[in-house]
Amino acid sequence: MTAPATLSDWLAHCERQHTKTIDMGLDRVAAVWSRLGRRLKMPVITVAGTNGKGSTCAMLESIARQAGYRTGLYTSPHLVHFEERCRLNAEPMAAQAFLPHFEAVESARQGTPLTWFEFTTLVILRALAEAAPDVVILEVGLGGRLDAVNVIDADCAVIATIDLDHMEFLGPDRESIGWEKAHIMRAGRPAIVGDPKPPARLLEHGAAVGADLWLVGRDFNFSGDRQQWNWNGRSQRFSGLAYPALRGANQLFNAAGVLAAFEALRDRLPINAQAVRNGLAFVELPGRFQVVPGQPTLVLDVAHNPQSVSTLALNLDSMGFYPRTHAVFGAMRDKAIADFLPAMLPLVDAWHCTSLPTPRAASADELAQGVRSALAHAAQADVQRGRRPREVPVQAHADPSVALRAALAGADAADRIVVFGSFFTVGGVLKEGLPRLDSPHARAPGARS
């Protein structure tokens, strides 16, 4: 077999090395990581949770950089390009730079079957070890206990909010899921829990392993008004902070956990108030309630489970008045679609359901049928309350870019279009760059351009 020569060749090679897409377990990954002979000798922060992981990682990276530290960041999944998964000093690693690390992992695995995620995780861990930044931030891909990232003994664990997702792998309820995610905690090391109502099994596991638990409301807390917010930790305090540049009602919980992590690591990664202020002011994260100005306004959000979609609905509701909202919606078949659609129904005036380029995804027709069923149920409830049901059109499209064009064709300049449901949905409209929308209805007939 000819050795892969490009990043895309290696990624295709990785897809052929295991019969399963997901094979939970650490034994194979740990064995290959040991044979690679690399270690992450700098402070490492591991981030888990159902929602808020990406925002937490982005804020950790941004504040650390403003404090003058060289950063390494691993996140998943990517929106458009694989290179997004590994960032050095906030810049995606070049495609060519990955190649020697793929070759090293291929040599070290010695025939050990690795899933695509496991193989690429080891590649990125090796790349980060060789780059030797001042701090490494690792986002857990799925759960925690058996996720490939958990092969690393992190110096600090951060667990964001817990909700129902990936239940076929992690368990049927928050308690089971919280227990899985709790396994990124390590004995004697700080574990920051940002969920205001953490599952009991998560806390029990942390206590059992002897982790230094930091709980929001006990070890750190925050308060604020419309203008600014304040944070208090065990021994540090930041007052008069501007709100994070990331939009959304839940971002203060994420930011509070970030500041707790820095306080817990202050002996190795000291930061000052100015780094906090600048880091929160300049943080960016595509696809998380990302509002793109235009005519109409475009909102991009990867929300794909009940908690994150409810948060999206709350954030949309707080944006102000828009005559109509058009949704571009694509999702995985295994998501709790029927559970999260009701949160969006009152806000959306036209649905554009889309197929996605992965076998896991529900087809556009399946999604359209689900939306129509949810609308019919809502209409029955309206009739029982003596209200006249709304007429809401639902269309199906081949891919997200086609769906976006159809939504734009039916939108007025003052409307908004929200793209949500999956990383693939948002990535599908970003694959040729950030869209700047210009509705065909933006100018009155006969107006001069």
C-alpha cells in the first residue's frame, strides 16, 4: 500500500482502520500513546460537559493568550476543516504540519485498530506535545470516562453543564451521563463543576477519587446587572467585568468556571485582571449563537440537544423584533428531535429542513415530517385554547447551502434566518466562507442600486 501523502489521504486512511465509528474504551489508545513516548509536560486543562465545552475552551484560550502564554487547543468536531481541531496560539495548525504525526501514530499503533477519532486524537496530542506551548486545553469528545482524551491526566478538569445527549453511549439520564463525565477528574487535582445543579453521581465520584471539587455557588460564584458582572472565588475576586463577547444567556456560567480554573492553577498560570478583561472581550467561537449582520440577519448555532436548543430559543427571543424567522434545520437521527422542536416552534415562521453529508443524519424528508408532526400537535393545542393556528410552511432540501438559499429567497431584509441542529448544518453554510446575506427583497422595486 502506498503511504498517504496528504492530510485528506491520512484522514481517509483513518476511516478504514476500525469497523466501528465509535468504540468506547481507553486500552487501545493508552497502549499507542505509551508507545509514542510523548508527554504533555505543561499544565493541561481538560473540558467536558454536554453544553458549553466549546465556549469554555475558547475563553480559556483567549484569557491565557492575553496573559502572555503560548496556548495549544484541541476541540472537536470541526465545522469546515479538520485543521480547526488543533490551534496553536489561536491559529489552526497547517495541514502539512500534521503529516509527521500521522506517520508516527501509524508506526506506533502496530496494527492496533483505532477509530477515526482515536487516531486523530493521538495525532493532535503528539503535535501539542512537540509544540510545547505554555498551556494545553483539551475538549473531551464524548462523555469522559472512555473518551480518547481521557488518556491524559490533566492538571485541572472543567465540567460544564450536563444534559441528555449521546444516551446510547452514556446512559439514559443526567445521573448516568454526569457519572461518565466525572471520570476526567483526578485525585488531588482541581475539578471545576460549572453546572448549577450537578448530578449527585458526578459529585460522589469526585469525592470518591479525592478530587479538589470547586462548585459554583460554594467555591465560586458570580453576579451582575445589565452593564457588568462580578466574580468571586476562594481567594480571588474580579469586579466590574464586561460581559463575554460570546453571545448567550448561559455564557456567565461558562466564564465563571473558566475563572475558577485559572484561580485553581494560579501557582503555575497566574493571570491578572487585565488579561481577564481582554480575554473575555476578544474571545471568538464560530457557530455558537453567532450573529452575522446582513439583510436579513443570520444566526448560526450548533445547538442539537434539548438544553442547547432551549438556550438558543431564549437567546433568539431576547434579540428584539424581527417580522419573520426562517429556520435552516439539519440534525442527526439519534438526537432527541421531538423533545427540542417545541422550544423553536413559536419562534419560527418557515422551516427549511436539510439533509446532511453523514450516514448518521436524518434525511430532509424525515426532519420535515417531524416538524410537520410537531406543528400539528401545537395547532391542536391552539384550537383547544381558542386560538387560530398559524400557517407555517415546511420544505426539504438536499444540503444546507441549498436550504439557506431557499430561506433567503423567501425572506425580507428585516427578517432573520437561524441555522441550527448540528455542526454539519452550520458547517454546510460556512464551507465557502461566512455568508453575508443580501435579500432579493432588500430594495423596493424600481429603487436605484
